Amino acid sequence: MTIQTLYDLAHNSVKEFASKIAFSMVHGEDVTYAEVGKRIEKVQEILVKAGLKQGDKVALLSSNMPNWGVCYFAITSAGMVAVPILPDFSGEELDMIIKHSEAKALFVSDRLFSKISKETVSTLNVVMRTKNLGVISEHSSGEGALGIPRPDDVAVIIYTSGTTSKPKGVMLTHKALTAQVKISASIFPLNPDDICLSVLPLSHTYECSIGMIYPFSMGARVSYLDRPPTASALMPALKEVRPSVMLIVPLVIEKIYRHQVLARFTANKMWTAIYGIGFMRRFFHRLAGKKLLKIFGGRLRFLGIGGAKLDKGAENFLNEAKIPYAIGYGLTETAPLLAGAPPSDTRLGSTGPAVPMVKLRLENINPETHQGEIVALSPSTMVGYYKNPEATAEAFTKDGWFRTGDLGEFDKDGYLFIKGRLKNMIIGPAGENIYPEDIECVLNSHVCIADSLVTEKEGHLVALVHFNAEELERKFYDLKEDLENKKEELKKDIMDFVNSKVNRFSRISEVVEEKEEFVRTPTHKIRRFLYNKKKEASATEQKDKKQNR
């Protein structure tokens, strides 16, 4: 059977894998494929009763749970358009997105319902709880109708931001999303015996496409956590689920590497010296890898990593520890996968080559660095930004390739190496291209740093760092009263550490402590513009002081 719509996919899986478990909660309910089918019908009956029909938008604002997938498939297989919304948006942003998308219905989890204003609720035909699929409020406007979607119909609109005057709602078709099933299968084939542990928000395209739609199409099982994946929540979940497949963001594995591996093997000068010997480091990493695989439940065969750049030290650990990891590259606008390789074919620092059915090339290549903007031609590319033709036009080249906004280069075998975001690139004093993300990777590999951001101040590079409080306490346990002085020494050590590992024009001139955690977007990326503005304001202030002397 050729599957080109989510209608085809949902109906096929419910029929083929009826008795198998599709979705489950850790320490909670199990839902079979047959039960998913019954719940889909129930949801569609309520939507039709509330007057919705093919093409109408339905917002989905919920934490991860089996009914998230039920609602998603109920909406899309009825020919309606799902609008999955990130839970981290503010109430004002949520109201704006629901209004901009012209949603007529809302599925919402209990905790998030309070973030929606009464005014917004009053505009919706129906509001339903995702937990039990019960109706919270209903303003029926006549009988609606189910439709059967076509491959080129829009299936979802995903908002990448909520604060701009013209929000960017990415429109993805049924054909684009079902193509991701074929693409994902080419990287790691799933089977009905696979068990996936889902810890990332389903409103992210990465988790939705690869972590839900793909397993559902193959008859696999997905288990969900009902809380953030902190160590205290994740450890018992791993023990219970024992996943064979798991998707994570780099931050998770980087924390494990820094706090559980690097911190132990650099605890004193003797261990640091031993760890610095290549064959000893590899030996220690192999032992740590066996322990980590045991913690993951002992049957992990695929650990997918995506969403941001992975620290080189952390990736080297995964490689030497023999963890079956793979790094993928993609964007919301491409549903998402553009590049990737199976665990057997990974290369350090690379996201892998273009995946099947996708073509990649570089535009505006720098003749010296051989780097340029990555542009893509993919069957999974969006049809545009909803009600935003200007942004849509800017997103494509004249010949129809999607502009990723990322800088990269290819090796001789076609493996892609991401250098950073085009808009984040800093031009050095002699015209050099400086990628702050590369410097931040080095900074974040330091055991005392929890997170960092590199910015420019009066022609010099400044590293803003948020220290790892636990590591500082361990390192300076007996010197609490002199901690500030120790921090100044630590800043100098960090600057030497970084500058010994980066090229000449990427060296930092100053390390500044950020007392609070960095402000992040709903997709957990640092809001760089806030800190660039802060530095610009500081520079202007210093300039004014000099002029007034």
C-alpha cells in the first residue's frame, strides 16, 4: 500500500497492528492500536458535532501522553489541519497563535488550560481535554463533516515563534510528513518489536515526525514521561521501559558526559594526566559506555541526537564508548530530516550526508573556507509560512530550493559539517568568518561551565558563561568565603583553555559570568539577541562616559 497521507497511515496501522500497544505512559496506561482507532473516531464525532469540516484548523496544546497522538491523527485524518503548539509559549503568545491560525477548536492538557484567556476560549467552537477527551466548553455552529485529505493538502501548521508581528507558521503537507517515514526508515529501520521512550515535546517536529509518526507507521510502541526528563524522572523510566530507540537533544548527553564522565576523570591532577593518555581515555570511555548502556536498559540500538550542535568532546565519548548514536540535521520547515547517517556510518563532527530523496548544496561559498549557506531540495519542505508571503519568498532561492540559514561544508564523501547560523556569524577584524557556536562548544566542554554564549564587544570576542554550581561547590568546597576571587582565577583558566583549542581569530578576550541561566526560546535555544543588545548597550554606555570626561 502506498501511503501519502496521514489518513492512509493511521488507518493502515490501526488495521495491521490492532492488538499491539501503540502508546503508553511510564507507570501508566497502555493503549493498543485498535483503541487508538476507537478514540480517533470519538474525537472526530465531537469535532463534526461542533461544526468543523475539512480544512478547518484545530490547535493542540498538551504535554506528552497517548491522547496527544490520538488527537493529532484524528485531526489530520479528517482532512482538518492540526496546529501543535509548544507548551513553553507565554499566555499572550498562545492567544496570538490561536488567533493567527484561525483555529476553531482546541485540545488542551489540564495544566496548560489556565494559560489560555477566556476571550480566546469564547471564540472556539469546542475545547477538549487531552487527558480524557472530555469537552470543556462548546459553542456549536451547526453540523460539520469529515473529509479525506489529499497528499498536497496542508496537514499541520507549526509556529516557530509567537512574539513577532507576523508569526511564522510552517505549513507542512501530508506528502511532506509521510515522506519522512521513508527517509527515517533509510537511516534506522524500525520493527513492531521496538520500544521507544519519548522525552521531547511532541509539538517539536523532530519528536512528532521521527518519534511518533514513524514508529506508529511501523507498529512500534512509544512510551511517554509525564514530567520533564530530569535525572530523578529519567532513571526509573529507563529501568521500566528499557527502550530500544530513543531521541534526545545534545544537552542531555552533554550533561551526562560533563558531570558523570569528565568530572570524574579530571577530579585531580593525577587522573587528568592519566585521562590525557589516548589509549587510557578510550579504555575509560569503553567502561563508561557499558555502564551507560546498562542504565538505558540494556537493549538500546539507536540513540538519535538532533535539534542543536553536539559538543565535540561529548560526541568523541559516544564514539569511543561504542554507543549506537546517530546525529541528524533538519529544520521544522523540512519536517525535519535533511541529513543523517546510521550509527555504523557516523563521522565525528558531521551530521552525515544528505538523506535519500533530499538534495543539498551550498550557496555563496567562501573561496577560502569552502563554506556556504546550506540550501535544500526535499519532498518534505514546507509549502510556506501561513499568511506570510514575504517570509515565504525570502525562504527560497530563485530555483525553488529552501534556504536553511545554516553555514556548512561538505567533505569529499559528501558528509555535511555544520558551522553555525548565518545570522550568528561574526566578521573578524581582517574579514575572517568567526562561528560563535564552535567556540561555545569548546567553552561548554569545560567541566565548570553549564552554558555559554560568545558575543562581540568593540571588535573583541567576549564569552558569557553560566557556571555549573555543583561543580564549583565541589571544586571550592573549603573556600566558600573566597569564592569570588576563585571565580576570577577560573575565568583566566577558562580563557587559556579555550584559546589553546581555537584558531587565532576565534580567541576570546574576556570571560564574563552570567549569574542567571540564559533566557531561552520555547525550542530551548538561547535568545542571542538579548545578550547582543546588552553588550551593545554596555559599549555605548562606556563610550558616553569617555566622551563626558
